[in-house]
Amino acid sequence: MTTPANTGLIYYVEDDQHIRDLAAYALRQAGFEVRTFPDGAEFASLCAHEPPDAVLLDIMLPGDDGLELLRQLRENGATAAIPVMMLTAKGTEFDTVCGLDAGADDYLAKPFGMMELISRVNALLRRSSLSASPTAAKATASAGFPAEAPLSCGGISLFPAAHRVEAQGHPVALTVKEFALLQALMENRGRVLSRDQLLADVWDIHFAGGTRTVDAHVKTLRQKLADACPGSDRPIGTVRGLGYVFREEQQ
């Protein structure tokens, strides 16, 4: 029998016990450690003390709903960078936008297959660079792997494989999508990227209008860069009516 290769601690908040147990069983069979919660009460307190590698959140929950729990995660420095996938029976474009605008990294509508769930969780963890956790980073260093060449411009250094960002040498904790957004801007520095293009490249969303996902993420990205080192947000420019650009020279 082959041993599952997946690793990582997953928190899953779902009030439907049947769905919760089925998804948890599938994830455990795939090699993940899973902790489940019927609502947000215990989940919220445990997240701050023992942050997971990823969170799966239903939207429709008793008490605080999934969007409120997501907001709390993003506003807490200890949990702000945890990758979050929304799992919900709501599958309309509007609900997808609400989840992404609130800071979700991915969205999967019910009913979903267990193999699809496992695949999406794996992709979520890959994007968040699970291997860049402190334990894994020490193991990588001790194994003698060479340091990767970062993307560096405007005082910002981005290390793609390690999912690490520094502003003038100061570490910046970003969510999966904030990191991907910054990477897209830096890889295309000097070039204006439209909101629609960023939605397609970073979020894999191909509809226009009705969402401030890009604007909201640019705002929090700028704030985090500025908090790490004042002025580090200046290379990210707004081109009115067009989109955003990472300027090689600050203006």
C-alpha cells in the first residue's frame, strides 16, 4: 500500500455533519491532518493559538458566518497569511465575488467530488508554499540547497519558491493572493496590467464587473508593504481607468 504524500494541518468549518465527516475522511485518507468544527466558536480561538496550514470555510454557518470568520482571520496578524478556501452550496457569480473580495484564496461550490477537493487543497498548499514553513525551511537549508534568485525591484525582494517577501530587508507576511498579485506586478514591472487581466492571471476569473477584488487586494498589499517599511508601497502605481503598474523607479 502506498503511503499518502500529502501533509499539512487543515481546519474545516462546516455545520452539516455528513458533509463534514465525508470531507474530513477523504482528506485524512489523502494524508492530511484534519480538525473539524461545526461553527466558528472554537475554531476562531484555536486558529490564533495553533494556526493551520490551510482553512476550509463554509459560508452558511450558525453564529458568525464564513465571511465574518474570514474577515477575522485576515484582520489578525497571527492568521492573516493562512490560505483559505470557501466551500459552500452557493455557487453564483455574486457569492464567488463576495468570498474573493473578503480575502478568500479559492472557492469551491457544493456539491463537489472528494478527488476535486483534495486536488484543490493540494494546489492551495502549493501556492502558499507549505515547504516554506519554519520546519521545512530549516530542513531545506540543512540539505544544502542553493538560495533562489529573488525578483528585486524598488526595494522589494520576492522569493517565489520560498513564498517570502522583504521590503528593504524587512519581512512582509502576505496571503496567497497578495503574494501572487505582487509577483504578477513585479514580473511585468513597467507594464500596466488591467483589473481584468489580473483577475484572470491571479484569480483565474474570467468575468468583468461587479467586483473590487483586485482593488481590495492592492490596498491591503500596499498597507502591508508600508507597515513593514514606510514608503515601500510606492512602486505599486495606479493608472486611472486602466489598472496597476509596478514602477521600476519610484515616483
